[in-house]
Amino acid sequence: MIGIFLAGAFAISLGLFFNRNKLVNYALLFVFSALLVVFSIYEYNHINVIELEFFKPDSIGVLLLFALTIVSIPVIIHGERYIETHNVDETPKSRAVFFGAMVALISACAIVLISGHIAVTWIFIEITTLSASALIYHHRNLRALEGVWKYVFICAISITFVYIGILFISLSLKDAGIDDMSFDSLYANADKLNPFWLKLAFLFIFTGFTAKIGLVPMYTAGIDAKDKAPAPAGALLSSILMNAGFVTIYRIYAVLSHTSLQHWANTVMIIAALLSIFVATVYMTRIKNIKRMFAYSSIEHMGLVILGLSAGGIGVYAAILHIFLHTLIKPTLFLQFNQVYWVYRSKSIYDVGNYFKYNKVGAILMLLAFISATAMPPSGLFISEFLIFQSLFEAHFIVILLVVLLLLTMIIWGFGKNIFKLLFTPPLTIDETKIPHISGWESLSQYALLGLSVYLAYNPPVVFVTLIQDAVKLVQ
Amino acid sequence: MTDILLIALAMSLLYISIANRLYTYLNILVFQGFILFGVTYLTLTKISTINLMLIMLETIVFKALAVPWFINHIIKRNGITREAEPYLPNFVSLIIVTFITVSTIILSSSIKDPNLDKTFFVVALSTIFTGLYLIVTRKKIITHVIGYIIIENGVFVLSLAVGNEMPMLVNLGIMLDIFASVLILGVFFNRIGDLLKDPDIDHLRNLKD
């Protein structure tokens, strides 16, 4: 099936790239969505079965593959809306490049999720960089160029770091006398690997993947990318691409968790996570660009996820739940931002306001999405964040817990200040005649995503819990 | 013989740290490409001939000829000034690069692993860190790209150290080379040249909070 998916996705991506006809474009995207659904159901039914030698859909991969499918379909629909309705300078060619790159990005992320070999993961991470850069450069102006240049350069360096990490893993394998670099073989022989090289490998691979997952030190490129990319692409960059980075870090961490290096790895990850939350706090309390604010909010959540992972115990479960729910919630904000932009034609917090007056359905959604993203009940993230705090408490990281709580309070303040300005304070200057009518249907998929996140957190189906529990077993 | 070549590579790093003109940088890239060609030939004795030919072809065609030629083309096309414009004086750069090399030697002497060829390790690491240093301390975008290519050369040396056991990894490294160079140089640098007449990093400083 992976072979079919790869070939199909490649063909569809190429087809989208060369096709200039609108109807064919719709048809191809529909086929791709159907392929994604079939693919994720098939992989769920063939969990832990190795395919084509290098691919093994384990529980965490399948779980996040479901999240990817759920998010990708509304993003594709909103991508069409983005290109069609409110952008006058779109040409058939720009549409072709946009959707070709989007399909390539989604498929590459899907393959990363279920790859069972570190080198294969690495190759597909390269493809995500390539396709993401085409999406970021969609508007072809100087600002977009700057964003894409920074993104490409930092991702190139990060990918080199990951490669160095892979080389160090191969050095650590020499001691154990094996040359199979699949994750399964690494888990099985974890205690035989040379700890010194494994340590270095973890450092380099973790640092490299922080560019994708969005943590200190390499988070910067992602922020500019999400700011400059069209909002539907930003939704993908801040959800499924981050998941692709997370899955790989999770698998490498799982290798270390079978050795005596687990404690050391936890320390490294806690430092990165704390710094990320700190950076997110600093920027979110003074930021004036709404899209960048959403991007920094993702940094904060990834920090929490990694914190939960390194606290251990219930924290690992909470981390996976958190990243799943975040995958549903963050695209909501980005997709909704499109409507905000149609009303005000600006990203700056100074130009917006009184959103309730211009788009009621969207404004209610914005409020709900804000509650969801800041993990206030009844948000789904409340459950996972609560469990993460519990795990920190149980691991006796009281000081860290206090610091994080303080920082999160400041984030809620900064986030809330801007969102309430957007929703209630009247804007200084606005030409009300130019505001387009926005149908309530545009917000339907976002409501569905938010509803799903609440449902999954408070009333999780057995299948969902079993998948997370299986995924947790990888680490402990 | 391998050691001599690798040490020559390390010496080229010292030279690049005090180089003033962009063409000197390019000549050093060509020089490093030829050295890597030689090291590949001498080191990878246990892999299949076709694979060895592929790797050597990549080093000579891609690293030593195509990339420097292309950068040269970009410099001419965009009329980039010939100065490298470092933020720090050359003397300080020289000291720092020396310091990098010495500290990698000290680091490697603390490793007790019989499987590791330490010359490879030292040269690779100091090349990688020198590349990073060049990126941080030079002003032009084109020197950032050159710094990145130097990092890649270092990574390539490191991959040669394990190349006999795992030729797949060397091939991956070559993929990285081609991917990153084509992406960075081919697609975007051409665009930057179209949009910006003087590709200076200062023009790409608008995105901030």
C-alpha cells in the first residue's frame, strides 16, 4: 500500500503541477484526499507490519497519520477558497505550484510518520523542506523571498546536523557489530550501542529536528515561514510538519530510553523545552502580528509536549495526547485568520478590531479557538496540559513546574490581550463598505475540528486510547 | 597519504579564515573538492567500483567544478563586490579557527574508540565548525552559501570515515550535497539576484516582531 500511496501521491503532485484546468485540479485533489483516507485506514489495519523493507506503521505513526488526514482535507478545501475568492492576482500557474507543493508536503509528512528507518525519514524530511519552501514563496515578493531564504538556509543546516547525527549512530553501531539502521534494530540493540556516540548522535539529531518541530535553537525559520506562507499552508506548517519532527525525535528518544542515557537526554530536552516556552512568552506578550502570534503559540505547545515527554510517567501519554489535539486546534486558528484578513486586509493588531460586528460566526469561532489554544476548560488541551503538570509534579520538578505555570499565565495574558482587541475594541480606521460578506459555512470545518478536539479529550474512544498506550510503550 | 591530504584540507581552513576576496574563497572550494576526490579514492577501498565511481564523479564534477563555477557566475551576474566583508578582523578569525582546530584535537584525544580514525574526525569537525563560523561572521549572503558548502565538505569527510562499512551513508551525503546546493543556489539565489540588485544580508532584515 505504501508503494501505491507513494506512486499515487507523486503522480497527483506532478499532475497538479502541470495541469492548468480548474476542474482537473479539483478532481486530482479529491482523489488525493480519498487516497489519504484509504491509506490511513489501511495502515491502521496493518499496524506494525513492515512494508517495502523500510516502512513500519507503529502506533504513534498511525495515530498522527489520522490527525494528518483529518487536518489535511479542510486545509485543501480552504486552500481552494484562498486561491479562488479573495486573491485577484492568482494565475492558473500559481495555483498549480501551490497545490502541487501542498500535496507533496502532506505526502512527505505522511511517509515520515510511518517510516521505520532513520535514513528514509531523513530523505522525506528533505522533501518537506523543498515543498514547504514552494508554499512559503507563493506570493513572490521580497518579504516572501526573505522568509523562504531563511527557511531554506536554516533547514539545510538542520538537515546537515541530522545527517551528522546519523553518521554518529553508525559509529555507535560499530561496537555492537550490526549495520541495520532501522528503528527496530536500534531499539533491540540499544544497550549494545556505544553510549558516547549515541549521546553525540542524539544531540545532533535533536538539534536538527528542532527546525521542524519548532523548539529552541532552530525555531526561528519556522516563525518567518508561517508568517509569510498563505494561511492554509501556515496551518500545515504548524501542525503536520511539526508532528513529523516530533515523531522522529520521539523515536530517537525511545532508543535512548532503553539505555542508561535516558536521564541525560531528559535534561537536554527539558532545557530546550523551557527555553522554547520562555521565548514564546517573551514574544507573545509584545507581539503585534497576529499570524506570528499563532506561530509562537505553537512553539509554546511543542515546549510543553517535550516537557511532558521528558518528565516520563503519565507525561508521555499526555505529550502524545497534547500533540494530537494541538494538530487539530492550531490549523483552526490559521484557517480562521484568512477570514480576518479578508475583513481588515492587515495582519497587524493595530488595524483590526470589532470583529464581532463584521463576522459573527467567525468571531465566535475565534473566541472558542483562543480558549482551546490557551488550554482553558472546556478545551481538550486542558486535559493534556493538566496531565503534563501532574507528571512534572510526580517527577519532583516543582521549580520547573512553577516557572512553566508562570510563563503560561503570561502567554494567556498576551494572547488574550490581542484576541480581545481583535474581537471587541473598535478599529481606528476602517472602510466598512469594502468589507466582503463572509458566509458562515466558511467556518464549518474549523468548528468541526475544535469539536473533535474537545470530544477526543473528554470522551476518548477506546481505539484512540489504545493507540496512545501502545505508542507510550515504545519509551518505557 | 590520506593523512597528508586531510591535513592540507585543515590548512585550507586557516587560509580561508584570512581570505579577503570572494575569488580566493572559490579557489579554496575548488582545492577542497580535489582533496576530497583524492581522499575518496584512497579511503573507499572496499566498496563496489560503480559506487566508488559515482562518488568520485560527484566530488570532482559537483564539488570541485560545478558549484564554484556557478557561484562565480552568480557573482558576475549580480555584480557582487569582491570583498568578503567580515565583521571581525582577519587576525581574530585566524585565531578563532586555530582555536577550533586545537579544541577538536583535544576533544578527539579524549575519545577512546578503536573503531575511529581520529584524523578524519578532527578534520571533519574543524571543517564543520569553521563553516559555521564563516556563516556567522561574514556579511554577504554568498559567503553564507560558501560557508554552508564548507560545512558539507566537512560532513563528507566524516561520512568517508564510515564509508567502507556503510556506503549507503556516503550516498546519502551526496544526496544532501546535491539537494541543498541545487535548492539554495539554483532556485533561490537566482531569485534573490532578480529581486535584489545587491544581495547583501542587510536587505533581508525586514521580518521581525
